[in-house]
Amino acid sequence: MRYIGSHLSSSKGYLAMCRQAEKLGANTFAFFTRNPRGGAAKAVDPDDMAACGDYLRRHAFGPVVAHAPYTMNACAAVEVTREFALRAMAEDLQRLEHLPGQYYNFHPGSHVGQGAEAGIELIAAQLNAVLTEEVHTTVLVETMAGKGSEVGRSFEELRAIIDRVEYSEKLGVCLDTCHVWDAGYDIVNDLDGVLVQFDRVIGLSRLKALHVNDSMNPLGARKDRHARIGEGHIGAEAFRRIVRHPALAGLPMVLETPNDDAGWAAEIALLRSFEV
Ligand code: FE
Ligand code: FE
Ligand code: ZN
């Protein structure tokens, strides 16, 4: 059975997310560690997080994927913005020690005119500052659509980040289907070719999670507008091949589509129907 789920609200806590996931027919989920557009994080409740870990084990869930706030920009030109990014990531990873063995994914950031090269150095510097022997979470760099000055729109840029990190065994990649499509990787007509390229540049063993989103825009549009599965330019058939692909079988596949609970339950069921 594939690990399939959606992004969930973390407002009621960790155990509540597990129950909500189960209700939607999911066996994985994603969530924001804090307000995605602000910065504040709620107080840690170690018991709630331990109960979540217990639930994940007892219900044979796959890894769950915490998502860093969008405001985190490790390669900002402004120093206070970089300092916030560093502090937020360090704090998030510290909290996640109450739920060890899971994933934490973040957007590499936007270099805002400093150039991709400089951006890559700053992102790697942040990762080197937060990744220590004591971290029991795998940090996932997300593939980006390449809108504006986003770093991470090519596999080569992600590889360059990984190459500069000392504890790189604690690093992986989260592949967002909408983002790679918008970045110009044709997962509709050549999924195998894209995965071969990923393997050659980064290594498939680094691929730890998928964000499963259709795209409102055509290949290479560099826009990043998610659509519901089957309602965008990627189309349902491509998602059937993604769900069934043997190289992707063990990965958590998380929906970030514009939906309500009923919509997510339906999309999770749709993706499960592709398994067989
Ligand atoms: Fe994301
Ligand atoms: Fe995503
Ligand atoms: Zn996106």
C-alpha cells in the first residue's frame, strides 16, 4: 500500500492530525510547524507529539512531512530575514526531536538578485548551522517552480546545496510535481526520463517525499499555481503513472491541492485507485 495523504491543519495538535488523516483515508500527512506566513510557533506539547508517534506506528503510517513556513528565506539579501530563517529552522528541528524519524521540508529560498550561486552558498550555510549529530529528522529540500529568483528549480541546484552540507546524510529531496512541471521537467510525457535525470544528478536514494499537485500552467511556465488532480495541465493519467511507478513506491505522497476535507478524501481515494 502506498503512503498517501494531504496537507492538514496543525491547529488542534499532533494526535488530532493523525485522527484527521485516518478519517480522510490517509496513511501519511503534512503540516506547517508554525504560521506559514508569519513566524510564531505554538508551545511544544511533548505528550501530544509522543502520542502522535505512537499512533503513526500502530496504524502503520509512512513518514509524515513537516513543512517550514513560506517566510523562511535562507538566502535573503537582508540579514535579519536570514537570521529569522536560521532561528525558525533550528527551533523547528529542536521541536521535532519529540517526534523523531520524520521529515522536515523547506523551500530553498529566493536569492533576490544575488544570483543562484550566492543563494546556494547561503542555504548551505544555514543547513550547516542547524544540522548536527543530535538531529533525528531528515531535512528535505523542495524542488521549486523557478518563479522570480527561486533557487532549486533545477536538480543541479539542489545537488549543489547537498554537496556543500557536512551532515548530508540528514538531507533529502521532496519532489513537488507541480513545481518540477512548472520548472520544465516533462513528467507527463517522460516520467522515466525525468527520474533518470534525477538519479544521475542527485541520486534517487535522496528522494524521500512527493508533493502531488496538478498545475494550472503549462510545462515550463515557472508559475507555481497548484490545481486539483486531473484539473490541470499534468492530468490524471500522469498521476496514475506516478502512483504506480516502482521507484516511487515507498515515498509519502502528499496532496497540496486547493481543496476542502471532502475534496481531499476524494483525491486520496482517487490516488489509491491508481495503485491497482
Ligand atoms: Fe512547499
Ligand atoms: Fe510543495
Ligand atoms: Zn507550490
